[in-house]
Amino acid sequence: MFVFVALMVIWILLTGSLQLDELAAGVFAVTAVSVVMRMLMGRATTPPIRFTPMAVIALMRYLYTFTIALLRANLDMARRVLDPLLPIHPVVVEVETSLQSQLGRLMLANSITLTPGTLTVDLKGDRLLVHWIDGSSLPADLTPEARCQQATEEIAAQFERHLKGFIDRKSVV
């Protein structure tokens, strides 16, 4: 019931309308999502998301970090597109994650992909394969492990640090 009410409030805030047709569509969509979430949560050994005051703070920090990264990446991409020389140095790098849950890894991969200039291509185990539009900060003489470490720090560490605060590390959905 809590999930339904919370999602319905989010629906109303996003649509900005209390019209009957909007509310009916919201009830339909939120009911479907609630049922699917209930089925998935029933299969999980522990809930994939923590519901504690500290988890809410970690979620807010994650959203803030993601928003700032999104704004910076959009401005950087706009600058690259408008520059007549189009300064890009595309590389494909491996990024390592210490997140244990599938949900945590999925959220990390999506955070990377949603940030312009990076695209998660593959996820295998604790490694993500990422296409990065500007790998110029990676020296050519780095060992593969050092390259992975540096790419992890520059691309994923900021997201992962906050995701650990509200995603249960041991949950499996």
C-alpha cells in the first residue's frame, strides 16, 4: 500500500494534473508497477533498497551528484559539438564496481549511460565496458589494471559512492 501511495504521489507531481483521465491512467500504471514490484520483492532474499533515514540521505546525495554530473556532461558535449575541431578522443574502457546487487549494478550502468559522453556497452561480473568520448586523460603507457582504476575513478566512483548508501549490497533480485 505504501508503494502504491508513494508512486501515485509521484505520478500526480509529474503530471501536474488532477483531471480524471490523468488520475485513471495513473492508477492503472501505478497498480501495474506495484504488482510487479511486489512480485520481485517477494523473490528477493532482502529488499534491494534500504528504507532508513541514512538511506534517504544517500539517495538525495546520489540524485544531487547525478544532476551535477548530467549538467556538466551536457555542457561539455555542447562545447565539443560547437567546436569546429570537435575535440574527441573516444576509447572503450573497463570500469570496476564493488556493488554486489544486480539492482546496484544496473543503476550504476544506467547512471553512466544517461550521462552524455559515456555509454555502458556491457556488464560482466564486477566489470562494465564503457565507451567514453574523451579518454584523453588516460596515458597510453598505463597497464590495463591501472587504466581500469583511473577510468573507474573518473567515470563511476562518484555514482557508486552514493549508490552504496541506499542499495543493499547483498540483495539479489
